Amino acid sequence: MSILVINAGSTSLKFGLFDADARESLVSGSIDWADGNRQRARFLLRRGSREERSEVAVADDSAAATCAVRALTAEGGITVVGHRVVHGGTEFRNSTLIDDQVEATIAGLAALAPLHNPPALAAIRAVRCVLPRVPQVAVFDTAFFARLPARAYLYAQPYEWYEKFGVRRIGFHGISLSYCAGRAMELLGRDPSESRLVICHLGGGCSATAVRGGEPVTTTMGFTPLDGLMMGTRSGSVDPGVLIHLLRHRGLTVNDLDDALTHRSGLFGVSGVSSDLAQIEAAASRGHQRAQLAFEMFADRVRSAIGALAVTMGGVDALVFTDRIGENSPALRAAACDGLECLGVRLDHQRNTSGRPDADIATNDSPVRILVIHTQEELMIARETRGVAGSASGDLGRSEPVGHTRD
């Protein structure tokens, strides 16, 4: 009996099969269409050290989820399915079993996370078709930020916008942050209650978060995942006066702005090359000036966020880099840390170049440790899923496993 985890994103779907105690990954994999070609999406299935790679055609998010579920049902009885849901608003402060009302609320929040909530909904519905008797659990990225203080989550806007419309900083990447905060304390051998961390989750979406004593202090993402740092295709923070000007004087519509800021900005918009930092770095090395500019802008914004968050906490004990860019780009880590020596951040360039997660890449005498941590969102989702399903059923291990699919 096992727990199936589905992490549906805008350009990929990650999945994993875990034992009933959510301690061990049995099988993991992904379906990736980062280049936009769903007819030749990259399919990866990993069992221990063995990997199987192929190409699959997945016309939409539902087809991708169905493909993943069917691949894993042959691996063993699936007792429960856990989903990463990016936006839970203020409605969900904890993980929860999915019923019609929960699903409707997730759908209602889709406009605030258009790249993420719709794929999660498609995965939930696909699982229901393939495994109709298996309970499903929603694990929310936003739940980690449920206890943000008012001074961090309120905007300097008319207060009635918060009271009437619920406009406030929400925060995202919470599942990853929760794992990385715990893992950082393991690596450092410190008491979590005394820690001050700045965690940079840098992937397709990017955020930096101050975490003190295991609790978030503030974060760069806001009411939606569009705010904060420059990202792959998302703008991050912009002067709201720019948007007003474009609407009032340049003939752009709300839909024009939505499309541009969500799909045609960030690294892609500046470089004109790609939303993938690895491709931008390669282009920059060949002398592509806009690619070099995009890289420098991105590094500057990450560095600025680290500095601001560290000062907010009165200092920092460890800086954490995670997710695809954070884990795999030594050049970005070096550029982001350059200039942070005033905060006690001293990067060992040899360790940075050769180290692999999980690693400490600071110099021996650095007052601030610099950690590269491989985030394990699927493991955290499995643990949350087991806890919710176990509470609901009394004992997850006694739940009826389902190992067949519906035709």
C-alpha cells in the first residue's frame, strides 16, 4: 500500500509513489514540456538508481496526470493521493481532504494563480476518473504562511481593500520552504527555534523568504505568484504606475497586461532567448547582450531580496538556495552572493562549483553558512497526505488500496 503524490505545474508534472509511512520514495518521475511541445513531452520514471526515459504526447494537464497515474498503478496498491495546490488563499490554513466544496474553492482561486491552480484541478479530476475510490488530499503552498504577522501581509493600500476583498500578501512555495527549513537545521546541527534563514526558491517561479525559528517572517511573493522576484516568464514586482499608464494612455487592456506580465516577461522577456536560465547563461557566454543583461538583472534582484530579508530579521545564520536554478546554477549563486560579504556571507568558489546538494558552499570562516539543498516537495506532500488521510480514516494502513484503473 502506498501514497501517490502529484505536483502539477505550468510546464511539468512531477509525481512520486511513497510507502504508507511516507518515509521512502518507491518510484518517482516527471513529465516535462518546458519547450511548449506537448506532443513530445519528456517522460522520466526513476526506481532507485535506474531511470527510464521516453517521450509521450499529453495534449493537456488532464492527459499528463492520467499518464502518470496509469504508469504508477502497476507499481502497487495506491491508498491515497496527495496534490500540491499552489493557491489556497486564506481559506485553507492546513492540508485537507478534497470534496466538492474544497474543489470549488480551489477553482475559485484559479484566477489568482492561473499557471498553477488549473493544472492541479485537472490532476484532481483525472485521478478521480482513473481511481474513483481513492481519497485525495490537497496540500497548499500558502498554508506555511498562515501565521504571517499583519505588518508583513498588509499592503499600504486602502484598508477596506483588505477587509472587503481580502487583498493581502499570501506567500507561496511553502511546501518547499517547510522542507528546506527543516533540512537546513539538520545540516547545521542547530536548534530550529534559534535559526534565522533566508531561503531562495529559484525555479520557474522564484521567491525569497525570511524564516526565523521555523516560522515565516516575510516573503517576496504577494497576493499572487506574480509578485516579488523576476522569474522565468513572470515580471515580479513592477511599478503600478506603469500599469496605469499602459491602460490609460497606450491602449492596452487588462487581458493584455495579464498575458504580458505572466507569460512574456521575466527572464524570457528581457533576454528574448528563453525562460530557462541555463539557456540564458549559454547565450550570454556566446556574447548575447540581452541574455547577459537578463542574468545580471536576475542576480541583482535575488541579492537585493537577500539583503532586505536578512536586515528584517536582524541578521542571518544561513542562506539557502533550492529548486532548479538554486540547485543547478553555480554562476547565479556566485553572482547573488557577490556583495553580501557585509552581511557575513562568504562563498567558497571551489565548493560552489563542485558541490552537489545537499552541501555547504561557504568558506570555513564564513559567519553565515550557504547551503544548497535539494528540495523534496513530493516527500512533504506525502507526509501531509498521510497525516490528513490517517486522521480521517483512523489508520491509513487499513484503507482499501486500489491498484487498477478504470477503462
